[in-house]
Amino acid sequence: MFDNDKIDTHQFTLLVILFVVGDALLYVPSWLASSARQDAWLAAVLGCAEGLAIAWLYTTLAKRHFPSTLIDLCRSVLGRWAGTAAACFFISFILVDISLMLYEIGDFITTQMMPETPIEVVILLFTGVIVLGVRQGAVTLVRSSELVFPSFVLLYLILILFISPQIRPENAQPVLNEGIKPIIEGNLRFFGNLEESVILLMLFPFVRNPGRGAKAFMTGLVAGTIILTVFSTVSILVMGSDMTALLAYPSYVLAQKVAVGKFLERIEAIMAFIWFITVFVKISVCFYAASYGIAQIVKLPRYRPVTLPLGMISFVLALVFVPNRPYFDHFATKFWTPYTLTFGLFLPLLMLGAAWLRRSPGKR
């Protein structure tokens, strides 16, 4: 391992929460409402149990091969050649995720806050900040997450508290009006976001105690899912399922509806700041995982020389891979969930099964 410092379990819990919330805080309500309509909250509630299940899958796999990273784990379970191929596919998955999130940042700022600013400038500046942060090491990223977490919680609670007077329970009725199928469709989109947490296995080896780290992983994943569930439910109850489904960034519009008396209105800057905190943490973790993984694959003594070239690649990918907003919406709604199922569910299950089969008969 390139870093000798260790991560405390409570720090890892906070990191997992911010990672799970990540960019999903801004668009998940729209994803859920477009499929499940007024039952979007049910689709999100199902995600809490699914989050616990995949956390168990990832931590079981990680503890069996502790302190191996995801790259080491692929090689040790699948063999040299197949494991290296699987590791390369995982890196490509992380790069695609980074490019999508960078585009989201550029699109959000240029459409909602600074419409006259070129999207290339926004993406370039944010990429530069990410590169600088990642070069400081994994432990520094975790400590920065611990530092900003209280601000995230405070702003989140302020937003929920101030918007709560506008909640209309009738917006969630009738329950199960169209049956269970729309709920399952919405839940699959939600589950696709949760599966991105497989990337956190690149940081799991830094946790001081693997047993406690597994509990921290589960706690953080479930807590992050609950935060998204509450926010999606509030969006439906305040704006209704039709409006939530139509908006590209319903959470931002939700913050614009806050009105306390005649002195506290349009606090959408709070929503933007919450999202900047979570998406910075998520992209930083993904960028670190990609840099660290590439260094391991090509056997470099340090990962930091990889960060600048990878930042340039990520900047170009964000502009080329996602040419416009309609393309992003189509890819995210139609292809993202099957894509993440490959890396977030099928490959981990394959590696867990292969690890079990390779155990000696005396240990079964």
C-alpha cells in the first residue's frame, strides 16, 4: 500500500454516507418519480434493505482478503490474467462514473446558477480542485470529509425543517395505484446508484479494524440511503410526483420554494452547497480509487504521478462522453442500472463464489 496512515471507523462511516448521498441528492427524486410516481417513497424505502445487503456482500468479500484493495482482490480471486482484466474493467467503470459526475457539475452550474459561463471552464476548475485534493492522500480526503460532515448535516436539517410546512400528504396518494411494477422500476434506478459504493473497497484496506470497518460500511450505506429516501419523499410531498419527474434538478427547485415569513426565502444556495460537499467527496474518492488502481495495475511505486494525466483524461471524457443533457438523461435512465449491476453485483458475487470454491476442503 502506498499510504501507511489508517482510517478510524467513525471517519469511514461519515465518508460512506457522503459518498452514497453524493450526486444522487440532486437528481434521484426525479428518477424515482418518473417511474414510481407518487409511490416513489416506497421504491426508496426498498433501497434501505438493498443497501444493507450489498454492504454485507462487499464487506464479506473485503474481510476475506483484508488488506487487499479491489485490484488485489480481483487478481487473488480470479487469477493473474482474468483478475487483471477485471481490474481494468473496474477502472473503466470508475472513469465513466467520474465523467458523468463532472458533467453533472458543469450542467448544474451553467443552467441553474451561472448560465453565461462556459461548461468547459466549470469542469476544468472542479477537476483541478479534485486533483489537488487527491494528491494529498486517502487519509486527508477522509479527514476533510469528517470536517465538512457537520455542515452537511446542519444544512440538510435546515432545508427539511423549513420546507416541512409545505408538505401535502395527499401528494402521496393513492398508494399502489398502478401496482408494484412501477415501484420495482424506480427501485432499480435507485439501486443502480447504491451499487457505486463498490468503489469504496479501494479504501477499505485503510480502515484500522476490518470487523468494525464492515459495520461502519453497513451503517454508512444505510444512513446515506435513509437521507436520500427522506429527501425524495419530501420532494414528492411538497411538489407532487408530476412536477418532481419533470424537473432535471428537483432538489434545487425544492429549496427555492422555502418561505419562512417574509424574511427567509429562496435558500437554494443551501441546496447547492450541500450538493457541492457531497459530490466533491464522491468524485474525490472515485478519482483516488482510479489513480490508486492504475498505479497498482502497472506496478508504479506511487499513485500521485497518475493523478495529473488522469485529470486531463477525465476532463476530456466529461465533455466527449456526455455531449448534452438529453443524452445524459437517456443514458442514466436506460443504461446506468444494467451497467452498474455488472460491477456492483455480478462481479462481486462471482468473486465471492470463486473465493468460496477455492477454499481448501478442510476449511469448508
